[in-house]
Amino acid sequence: MGMSVFTANPANSVRSLGERELLNRIREWLGAAAPASPRGMGDDCAVLPASVAPVNLVTVDALVYGRHFDDSVPAASAGAKLLKRNLSDIAAMGGTPLSAVVSLILAPETRVDFLEAFTRGMAACALEYGVTIVGGDLTEAPGFFGGSLTLLGHAARPITRKGGQIGDWIAVTGALGGSILGHHHEFTPRLREGAWLAAQPDLCGMMDVTDGLAKDLCELLPVGGAAALDLAELPLSEAATELAARDGLSALDHALTDGEDYELVFTVSKETDPIAFRARYEEALGKPPCFIGKIIAHVGRIRLLEANTLLPITPGTGYEHFGKIN
Amino acid sequence: MGMSVFTANPANSVRSLGERELLNRIREWLGAAAPASPRGMGDDCAVLPASVAPVNLVTVDALVYGRHFDDSVPAASAGAKLLKRNLSDIAAMGGTPLSAVVSLILAPETRVDFLEAFTRGMAACALEYGVTIVGGDLTEAPGFFGGSLTLLGHAARPITRKGGQIGDWIAVTGALGGSILGHHHEFTPRLREGAWLAAQPDLCGMMDVTDGLAKDLCELLPVGGAAALDLAELPLSEAATELAARDGLSALDHALTDGEDYELVFTVSKETDPIAFRARYEEALGKPPCFIGKIIAHVGRIRLLEANTLLPITPGTGYEHFGKIN
């Protein structure tokens, strides 16, 4: 259980600190995740080191109180989620994360102890994944708490969504559905899996599942291609089953349409033997992927395969919202 | 005069468009400023080209309705300002801007025509300064309109704030004060000036003036150093004089303490002849800089020099707010 974001007691609010002290505290909370100027905060820009892998990936995602997290989410998990949403995007390109800048927009009545836990959670996550937080910005806005994080990374071979052809295999890294029960902030970004997959010459396309498989998967399909999914192979999360028991939808519905799975979905060349690929993957990563279908030549985008019969799925049941435009 | 940001008429709101159509429109409005995927929007990350100058500068700044702009500011100018605030930071490092990602947080009742003008204004500014907008994110939040922009750039010799020593000259690129009368969104980021300055071996330190000279200048001073400013040399903007005539403060007060000048303040080696430096600068850039003082050994941070007498200035009269932490 988290703590409330805002306080009516001015003594506990960020307003009580003033700008300079607030910045000092944030740097203290970021600790080892934030290098000293000019590599980090303290000048007009951060200066990135020339010695590391060149930056060739950039992504941005936001996290807003009341939308992406609420009081049921621990503050530290919310802070980590802001970074992990972006880590998942780097993973989806087969990349390695490098540096991040954070823009926080917050009300003066934001609790200092909430912000501390949020920032420390983000910093711990950054250290875990080798990310340095090199810059930031704080802006006041009444009644608001949210942030945007831009993450820079490197990929020797950036894997886009495109590349899958008719006949190619479709696979996912893990179980889907029901993220609202906790997975939406407890997930592990699939950086190891993404990096391993990007090194496989028979990997065609890849993305992370954030808006529900049924919606996102369309992005991996070539023109004239549809996804034929084998219902029996779709990995259902325990949370999908648990939700289904409550709300009358099926676990399959949840796995296909719930958002924020943060698993990777990818396509593998039709020439590849999926059994051999799965064995290689499991040997490298300790857990097998799930081959869930194939790209077929078909009008429409997604078909579900049940007892060798193709069933249509109606698009638009996925998580519809403003969202990622990069 | 701008237009209002929100509308009570659902037919004119971004809510009426839905996610997919809104994203399509934004890409259309960005036009030539936004390259196609994978260089731009449309995948999990943008893939930056390897052929250009390597990214070694990163900065982020936010722009929030009601705080950084209001209905008196044309929507196109507000959109341009979001980018220009960051361009000013790249200028302050002596760098060249390259790519940007934008995170917009907006209410469903945001007017479509406001968002169009805002986005087109940002795109026109990007084209003017050679910036590509390669990624973005859209997030809903009730009653809110704002954005954060992260700008990547390159500098062969990044100029930090530090480097000034006792005896060095202090100069600024242009007139100060009164930005609230329009300059705060009409300013030109000093990229040409910053790049030229960074190429001068006798340039010591540099930053942009965003929180008022009296506050910002402290960042350029070494330990044990103070700024002795010659009041007669301080360039006062017409707006500073106009404001002074209205509010009873002096134009000098406005020049020293108003925020959002977006001029560069820099230090030049004490070995340099300021007259010769000014001539070289004017020949290259068409307009002379203003040498406004020197760094002296002194307790305290800023002293004003009037008729050869040092007057103390009380810090804390500058623009105090949450702000830049990088």
C-alpha cells in the first residue's frame, strides 16, 4: 500500500523546502544513480561520455498520478515504473539503456516523503539496470503529480516492429493479462530477453506489449498479413485467470486485451524450427518463450485458431487511450 | 492574442478524435520536422542515424499552461517556446541541436485547433533550427495542458558554467529584463552566439539567463569570487524600462532579477583584451556583446559598481521557483 501523494500540512510539503533545498534533496535521493556535473545535473545540459557505446536509441514515456498509478501503488514502485516503462521500450529494440533525464511536474503540496520514496525507487531501479540519471527539470502545477522520462540507449542491431513476413512464427516472452492486479508496476523489463533476441539472425520484428496483445500485435504484421493465434498456446497469467473469475470475461479475453503486460512479442523467420529456437532461448535465458501462432495471408489482422478453425477477433477491444507515438 | 486551450464543445476537443486519429493528425502537423520510422515516431524507440555528429548533450525542459504561457500567448509561440527553452540550453553549452522527443500531457477537452497551432509552431521552430522531432508520448490528465521536451545535441567542446577565475571578464549577449512583456516567448535562442563563443579558446564559462542575472550569474563564479558589475554597462531592454515606468522598480532591478531573458552570460579570460574580443564577436555575429563586469575576489557573490563604489545586492530577489536541475 502506498502513501498519499499530497498533504494538507504545509510542513510536510515540497513547498516547505524551497527550490534550492528541494534540488539538494533530490540529488541526495538519487545518490549513485546521478553522476556529478558536467556528466550529470548542475549545468545547462548534461555532457555524455564519449567512451561508451554511442547513443542511437531514444524513447520517452510519462507517468501521471491518477492515471498510471494510484495510492495503492507504493511510491518507490511508482518511481521505478516511470523508468521501467522506458526500459521496456529499449528492450523492445534489443538495446542497452544508458542515460535518462526526468521532467517532474508537481504540486507544491506534494508530500516530501512521497517524493523521496518515489525518487529513491527510481534511483534504485536505475542502478539495477545500469542507467545514469543525468538531468532533470522540476515544474510546479497545482493538484498535479507526474513525470516524463527520456531514456537513451544503444543497440548494435536495433530491432523494429517491421520485418515479419507471411509464414513467420509469432512468440511472446511471458504470460499475459490481468496486469491491473499488480503486474503493471511489478513487472521486470525484458532487457535480457530483448538483447538475446536481437542477436539472433532469424529474429524479424519485436515490440513490447503495452496496449494488449490483440492491438499491439497488428503492428508486427506486414500488409496482407494476419496473425493466426493458437488459443491453446497463449500464456495466460494467474492474474488473468483471477480477474476472469471475478468479472465474467474469460482469461483469454484478458490476455488478449488487457494493457501493460510489458512482455515482448516477436516474429521469427518461417525457416526456423521453433522447437530448436525455444531450446536455445531457454538455455540462454532460463525460461522458454511461448510460440503462439504464425503470420498468415489473410484479410483482417488477427484470427484465433481453435480446433483448427479460424475465429475472427474484433479489433478495438484493446486498451484505447492516448499513448506512445514513438 | 492566443486562443483558449480548452473547449466545452466536445466536437472541437481532442477527445472527439480518438487516439489513432489524434496521432495521425499530430504527425501531419509535425510534417517535415518528424522523420519516418525507424528514424522517427512509429516504433518503441527512435533509431538515431549513425552518420551525424555523435550525441553528447542532453537537456529537458517543460512548458505548462498557466505557468509558462497563458491565453495571451499565441498557441504557435507556446509550441515554439517548449523547443526554444531547450535550444537555449544547447546554446549555453556551445552546442548544435540534433533530435528531440516530446511528452505531452493534456486534458481530453483540449481544443484540436489549439493543439494544431501549438504543434505546427513547434515544428516550424524545429525546421528553423535543424531539429528533428523523433519521438513522443501523449498522456491524458484532466484540466491540464503541458509538455516536456528532451533535446539531444552535439558540442565539439562543451562549455560548462565553471571555468571562470578571479579577474576574468563577464559579458552578456543582449539586453535584459522585462521578458514578461513578450520576450519570454518571442526570444531567439542564442545558438549562433553560443557556437561562436565555444570556438574561442579564451572563453571560460557560459550559461543562459533564465532566472534573472543576479541569481544565475552566481553559477559562473569560482569559490571566493564575486561579480563586480558596472551598472553603466548593463544592457537594459526596452521592456525593462517600460515595466519600470509602470511599477516603480528601476529598469536595473528588472534587468538584474526578471526571469526568462534567454541571453547567454559568459566569462572571458582576464588575459583577453575586451575591446578586441568585442570587435571579433561583432564581426562574426553582427552585433557586439556587452562586457558588464569582472570576477573579483570578494566575500559575497554579486556587487554592483557605481561611480567606482561597490554596492551589495541581496540575493533571493531573482525568480525563485522549481526549476532546472540539469
